[in-house]
Amino acid sequence: MKKKNINLLIVDDHQMIRDGIRVMLEKTESEYLFLIQEVGNAEMAIKMVKNNKFDIILMDYQLPDNVTGADCVTEILSIKPSSKILAISNHDEYLYLKDMLDAGAQGYVLKNILPEELIKAIKTILDDQQYFSNDVAMTFIKQRVKKNIQVPEAIKLKKRELEILILIAEEYTNEEISKKLFLAKTTINEYRQNLLTKFDAKNTAGLIRKATRLNLI
């Protein structure tokens, strides 16, 4: 099958990170052939965007010269509003996430992301949907629960339960979840059943519906 060419720009001030992302994208089997360019600061990123057409931009949060990734995203979107931007950072604190999303990034992942998930994140954003890595989604959930929602005591979830709930909502199978979290499939089955019990749900659809009403996902 012929691969689809994807023009991609990496914006990160560390050469080692840029090299690592390049290798991940070029060596991981996917439907895409990545045509990659890279820069180390916001000024060069903006210049590249003005002079080139990119299908997607991977943007670090911390850039040199007292410019944040969010500042750079805002400037890029003012030049080319249709740009698709995935934030990729070491920071999972809520303020960093909010800053990048408010600026217009369509997704946010951490730099410890596995190659297959990075490809999935890129594909999701190319399909005009948002994408957040699991740790990032957990941060949003904790912030939302902290600020807005009174979750019934019986439904209070532990960290691992939240992780599995998010993955179930993202349509991962039990086998896929077990591989992702390095847990036995039987353990994932037990977690799924415990979640159904906690939410008093008859099936996965009911579980997701009730978790959505509580703003847990």
C-alpha cells in the first residue's frame, strides 16, 4: 500500500529530542511517510510556517528567548489559521495544558510517549479530532473534579481505575489495555467489572454514559 506523505515540523530547542522524534516517526510502521523539518526556536518556526505548508506541527512548550510554545502557537495560527498543532512536552501540570489548548493546539502529549501512540495522536489530529495522552487526560479529570463536580463517594476512583476508564472510553480492548499498562488481561477484566459495579452500569456504553455525566471523561 502506498504511504501518504505528511509534511511535519518539529519545534523543540533540544537537538536530542528532535532527533528522537524523527527516529520514532521514520522507523515506526504506519500508513504515513513523514517528510520532516525541524527548528529550535519560535522565530524559526514562524519563518518556516510562512514559507512552507505543513500538515501538522509538533510544538514543545518551553522554547528559548522567553517565548512559550503557547505564544508560538498563537502566532502560527494568526498566520495560517488552519494549522494543526500537537503540543509535546515534559510538563503535565494543568496550567501548561490549559495554556497550550487556549492558544489553539489540538492535542497534548508527553515526551515519554511510545512511538505507536505518537502516530495515533498525529492521525487523530489529522482527522480533525483532539488527542490527549493518558497522563494529560488524568490531569484534566483531576482538575475538573476538584473545581466543578461532586462525585458520589461510592464512585470515587483510584488512579489506576481512572486510567482504565479513560482507555475504555477511547475504545481500547481489554487486551490492548493490558499491553499498554503492563498488566495481566485478567486484571483488566477485574477492573472493568469493578467499574461497572461502581457506576451501577450494565455494560460499557452505560459506564461511559454515566462517567461522562459526571465529567470524569
